[in-house]
Amino acid sequence: MPSISLRTIREEHASLAAVLHSLRLLLDQGPGDEPAAFFDVMRAMLFYIDEFPERQHHPKESQWLFPKVAERSPEAAEAIAQLEREHAGGEAAVRELQHLLLGWELMGESRREVFADALRRYVGFYLEHMRLEEAVVLPAAQKSLAEADWTAIDAAFAGNANPLAQGPARDPAYDRLFTRIVMRAPSPIGLG
């Protein structure tokens, strides 16, 4: 039976991938005739990345999942070391994107391409980061971790409340963020 934490990680990766794809789509569409709405939803999606994956998802992987997998599955240790280095720079990377977006919004078109290039690199990096976790670390975890390991890891991930999840698992404190993103972002994350 798959663990709760593995299902949670995969669901959170799916939400994050949808946000990343929507950021790219929104960037390609540009501000158009509604720049205020465009920048508002872009900021909201970057806030989501900073608030949830960087502050909840990654720390739990780093504290609970990765150490046990590295201990029990040495063949995954190199991938885990790479992922840990990437986690260490994650908050700074998303904050830099937030800064570059604000620069575009306040300083105008001369700042657009710098943001666009940084966002494209970030999206590619992040999608590859999740692919590595799902291709190497999660299978190694399934293969090598004991039931007692899963009990502790599942308990840690059970407290995650993805702001973009549907249903009772979502923390109501994130309702405004959820609504802003879903109502304004393009598919696959939103209705805009």
C-alpha cells in the first residue's frame, strides 16, 4: 500500500507543476489590456511557490524523507545531495523572481525580458527537480524504507495543507490566495 507521504508529495508536485505551466502560459500571453490583473496573479502564483513548496514541502522532504532514503538506499545518495543543494537555494530563487516581476511592473517593458528569461530558467529547473525526485528518490524510498520509517514520514506530511488543493485539506487561511489564482490564472491551474 502506498504511503500517505508519497501520495502527498506527488499531489503537491502536480499542483506545483500546474502553477509553473500556468506562469509560463501567462507570461506568453503578457499583460495585454489588463496589466493590474496580470501582475496580481503572477505575484500570487510566485507567493504560492514561496509560501508552500519552499516553506512546507521542501523542509519536510529534507528533514524526514531524504535522510532515511540516503541511509537505506546509497544509490540514491548522489541525487539526494543534488536535491538538497537545490532546496537550499530555492527561497532565494523565487524571491529573485518576485523582485524581477516587481521591476517589470514598476519600471516597464525594459525589465520584461530579464524576468521572462529568469522565469523560463526557473520553470525548467523546477520541473527537472521534481522529475529527479519522482524518478530516483521516491522509487528508492518505496523499495528501501521500513514500515516504522513510513509512520514517521507520513505523520510529518499529514500536516501539509496545500493552498491549491480542493476540499477539506486546504487551509482556509489560503482561501483568498486560492480564489485569486484560480479565477485569474490560465488553465491548467485556473479558469482565466
